[in-house]
Amino acid sequence: MRKGRAAAILAGLAVAVAACGNAPTTTAPTASGSASASGGGGSKPLQGVKLEVAAKWTGAEQKNFEQVLKAFTEKTGAEVTYASTGEDTGAYLGPRIQGKNPPDVAILPQPGLVQQYVEQNALKPLTPEVVKEVDTNYTPYWKELGSVDGKVYGVLVKAAHKSLVWYRSQAFEDAGVQPPTNWDELVKAAQTVADSGTPPFSFCGASGWTLTDLFENVYLSTAGPENYDKLSKHEIPWTDPTVGAALEKIAQIAGKADYLVDGTSGTMQTDFPTCVTKVYGTDKAAMVIEADFVAVEAVNAGAKVGEEAKYFPFPKAGDTTPVVLGGDVAVAMKDSPGAMALVQFLASKEGGEVWAKLPGYLSPNKNVSPDNYPDELTKQLGQTIVSAGDAVRYDMSDLAPSAFGATDGKGEWKVLQDFLRNPSDVKGTQEALEAEAKKAWK
């Protein structure tokens, strides 16, 4: 499934980015942050307090996060233990919740889990001090994402940038094309690349989640943020004309056989990351549409990010420049000063800047300057998040019930795979999506 594969790749991204630039050293922050976590005159207000935080990260991602926790300890005196949930966060947390022994803080890979755990009375509303930190550093959209029934329970602390098109520079040079800035230019560039003898696109047809990412970018751009929000909650049907308009745009690049490396049949057998290696490992295609973690597979295939492996922002297909993020939400599972102080630190500018200096991290915190990032690639990605402001949106499929948006071979994944096989059937695709949505949103 997407969660397992993407998490593994994100863990490796730290290594890849370090290979592309200099990995920085980390210094402890000064004691000048949140009210809950700071103490005057060098005192440490949580000295002797023990906390446990659980998240999915392993490997390099875990080590980097532990550096952030170390900064929190040095600031507050709290002793923090890290526990990895593995890829199935729910399977790890469920028994601990039932046994009334949850971690103090958990970091959830899907906002939908916030709603689920609130319904189980497993989360604690954030205190006014923590909510103030959220208000200071995040747009109202991100605050709403961590809220249920008007109460704030979580804050997005780590992001994955999903609005990118990666390309092989030599293929563009051979075709004499420049990175496009809008959809019409993308279609024109694709034709020029195809005419030069290279299939322009390597789609990951066997990995349905990549197709949801493609749809979300086109839909956000063409339909706008308000409709995006409505569709993500199934407040408008998938038979709405805005959905059809987005699918028609996708058909412009997915509906031509000479645009797809190995044709439609080969595309449907290509998973992620094989679609990346077809661009950089075997040089069979020119472009792959996916998130920042493509960098890992490009490096593994022998390409150097910034030279052979380059990217451009997902082109505007409508009035909105799309910026779609995935990410992880910090929540408190125990009502203790230590738990709230840690969530507040993670939500703060100070905590974000400690993390940003390490490889493989992007912050949704608007006050974390991109200048903190250790390499140019990450600085550019971070700046697009800041520049997009209120138009940034979370991955729609991860906001949906998992039966619709996160299940291999079912729901949106399967319907969009069927659409890739037959991009001319826009109406039939919409009807199938709506039928699946009705079953999921009961």
C-alpha cells in the first residue's frame, strides 16, 4: 500500500538529500519558545518528567526526529522516549488505547485518524497555549485539519510535497523544450518530446495512489480550493462537472499511446518506484509526476538531483497554482503538561527550525523560513509551501475514508486505474467514483 512504500521512501530521502548537499550539524535551541515549554533564568520546567512519543518513523527519519526531541529535552528537562509504530499506526495504537496505556504524544500519518480517535475519546483537546501556537504559525486550513467539532486536537508537523513533475534534463535538451509553467505548455512539451523519439511520461499505473495525487493536483488547480474541500468531504458528488473537467485535462496526456512509455499495457504493470527508474535508470521516458521522495529513487538509479534529475512545479491547469501536501499530525493522548508542552514545541517556529536544519524534512509552519533547509532543493520546495499560503491543501485521498481513498484495488485507486486504461470514458469514471464514494461515506 501507499503508506508503507511512501514511508520507506521518505525515510531514505534523508540519505538522498544528504548525498546532494552537506548534512548540517544540529544545535540546541535557546530557551525562548512556548510558555509551557520554557523556563526563566535557565530553569528547566519539566525536569524529572518522563514522556513517550510514538510515530511511524524508522531509520534516518527516526534519528532526525530524535534530534528534535533532544532539543526539547535540553530546553525543558523532560526525558522523552521514542516508540516506532511501524507502518500500521492504528494497529499499534489500538491495543494501547484499549489497555489505557497510550503514549503521551502520537504522530498520526492521516488526519482521518484524528476524527477516529476523538470518537473513541482517545485524544485530549489542545490547551489554549498550544492553540495559540497553532494560530500563530499555521493557516486556518491546517488548524481545521486537526480539529473535530470546533475543538483543536492536532497540528501538522511534517509535510511531503506532492505537486511536482520530475524530468530527465537530457531528454528535455534533446527535444529542445523548457520546463512548462501551465497545462497547455505541458501538453505541447509532451508532444515535442514524443516527436523527438522519447515517450514523455512514465505513469505508475500499478500504484493507484499516484493517480490520486495526479487527480488532486489537476482538480485543485481547475476547481479551486473551495470545491476541493467540498469534494474531499463528499459535499459535492463525483459526478459534478468540476470532476469531469479535471479528468478531461488528465486525458490530454494519458490518452495518447505515444505519450506513455511501454504503452497502456506496460503502464498498468508499472508500480512506484519502477516508474522513476524508467526515467532515470533506463532513460526510457522523460517525466514522472510524483512527490519530493522521487529524489531517493532517482539517486538510487544513478542520477544526481539538480543535474540529471530536475523538477518543476506542477503546472497550473486552471486559476490556482496547486500545492498538495501529505503529512503527519501530532496529537496528545494524555492530558499532562509534558504532553502539551511537546506538542507546542513541535508546533512552534523554534521546533520547526531545529527539524528544518536536518535532511528530509519540510515544514507546513508558515513562520519556518526556507533558509533553514540544508540544500537548495528543499529550500525551493519549502518556499512553494510558504508562497501558496491559504491555497495549500492536504492530500484528498488521505482525508477520505480508507475504503475509498487508501485501499489497493478498491475505491478511488481502482477507478482511476480503470480510467487510465480508458481515458475517453470520463462520464463512466465519474459515475464509478460516485458509486464508490456513496459506499464509503455512509
